[in-house]
Amino acid sequence: MLDYQAPNDLLKEKVILVTGAGDGIGKQAALSYAACGATVILLGRTTKKLEAVYDQIESLGYPQAAIVPLNLDTAAEHDYIELANTIETEFGRLDGILHNASILGDRTPLANFEPSTFEQVMRVNVTAAFLLNQALIPLLQKAPKASIIFTTSSVGRKAKAYWGAYAVSKFATEAMMQLLADELENISNIRVNAINPGGTRTNMRAHAYPAEDPNTLKTPLDIMPLYLYLMGNDSADINGQSLDAQPK
Ligand code: NDP
């Protein structure tokens, strides 16, 4: 999918929520979606980073973005409902969600894994996406064609030693994607898929592989073709798939 060329108006008039939009892959996805005409809602925990992305979108002349500072570790059900109400009032529609925000947690054998860290990783990587979907699916259902994209990982398909809660959370992400895709298939216009970015030059990757030379890795921009393809209407018939943004 690395060769997909998105037309400049692929996401024209669409409103798209990106979680973890302040840095790494989420930041690039927000910029790339805006470049294709989307109004992007930038959700993240560090307002300063979100403001920098907002400013970049503005200076490039793309549709004006919106900022939603929200810590997915501490957010409660009512925060997601409030967000849904705000999106409905401000924009009157929602066409897509990119569930991108995640934390790595510790890379430790499960036998020694800190229980509070385990719960935190599951809250940010899994529960937050569950609550966000519950609050926002009614709005997505009103869009002519809507797309939910989860972010998985190779350790969400085949777990490897010491990947701990992160691997468990990515298996759960794959399950949530499959459940929603199956449940929504015949009753809505929402398709649900997952992207495995593959090794990508970000802070998370540098943290997981401190000895690796980042210059050997694809950049977030390199992997955008699949992110664009799955968010735009060209993928309208794709549902329930877990796809790789980079060739193996
Ligand atoms: P980064 O750590 O660079 O970015 C993660 C983003 O998520 C940041 O903007 C971060 O905010 C945000 N975030 C983290 N915790 C919270 C929280 N509690 N509330 C709100 N936002 C939060 O990671 P990547 O860009 O590398 O990863 C993006 C996705 O891709 C993740 O789902 C990751 O698991 C997946 N992935 C990445 C790979 C890679 O090689 N990079 C490989 C496989 C999968 P802040 O900047 O404020 O910390």
C-alpha cells in the first residue's frame, strides 16, 4: 500500500479525529489528513504539542484544525460523552477516527511486571479507544461513509518476550477491531480496520530500541499512504482487516 497516491481532495469536507496527534505518527497523520482537505480534531495530552500542529496546519493553509487536550489515562466516560457533544455542536459531523495514541509501558518479563503499569497501558491503549468509540459511533453513523482505524503492532499478532502489557494491549486492539467490524458490517456505513505501522522513526521506537540507528527506519511521512487510503472513500469496501503500512 506504500504506493497509494491520495488525491488532494481525498478528505474534503470530512471531519477526522486523531488521538495522540501531537507527536510521531499521529502528528504526521493529522498533517497528511489536513493536506487532503480534512478538518482534523487533534486529541492529545500535551497542549503545547497540539498547538504546534495546529499552527503548522494553519500556516500551510489547510482547513482550520481543532484542539482537544485530553489525557486518555485519566479521562472518564463523561469526558468522552462531552467530547461527542462538542464535536456535534461545533462540526455537526464526524467521518473518521484514527486511534493512534499508545504508551509502551515497561519492557519486563510478565512475572515482574508492575501491576499499576499494566493497568495504565491497558487504560490508554485499550479502554480509551473502547470509550471513545462508544461515545462517537452514533455520530459516525450519520456520516455517508465513515472509517475507524486502530493502530496495532507486530507484537499484537505474535507476542514476543518482554513486550508485556503493550503486546497484550495490541492483541486486545486487534480483537476490538474485529468485533466492531463484524458488528457494524451490515447495520452501518462504518468500516473498521487496523494498521501496523512497522518500525517507524518516532520517540516510542527510540525508547523501545535505544541502540538502533533511527536513520535506518521509515519516517512517519513514508508510511502515510496506508493511513490515507484507509481513511478515504477509496477503501470503502475494506472492513475487518489488519494491514501493514510497510512491506515485510
Ligand atoms: P509516540 O510515542 O511518538 O507518540 C504517541 C502519541 O500518543 C504522543 O502524541 C503522545 O502524547 C500520545 N499519548 C500517549 N499517552 C497519551 C495519553 N495518556 N493521553 C493522550 N495522548 C497520549 O508513538 P508513535 O508515533 O511511535 O506511535 C503511534 C502508534 O503507532 C502507537 O499506537 C504505537 O503503538 C504504534 N506503533 C508504532 C511503531 C513505531 O515503530 N513507531 C511500531 C508499531 C506500532 P505526548 O506526545 O504528549 O506524549
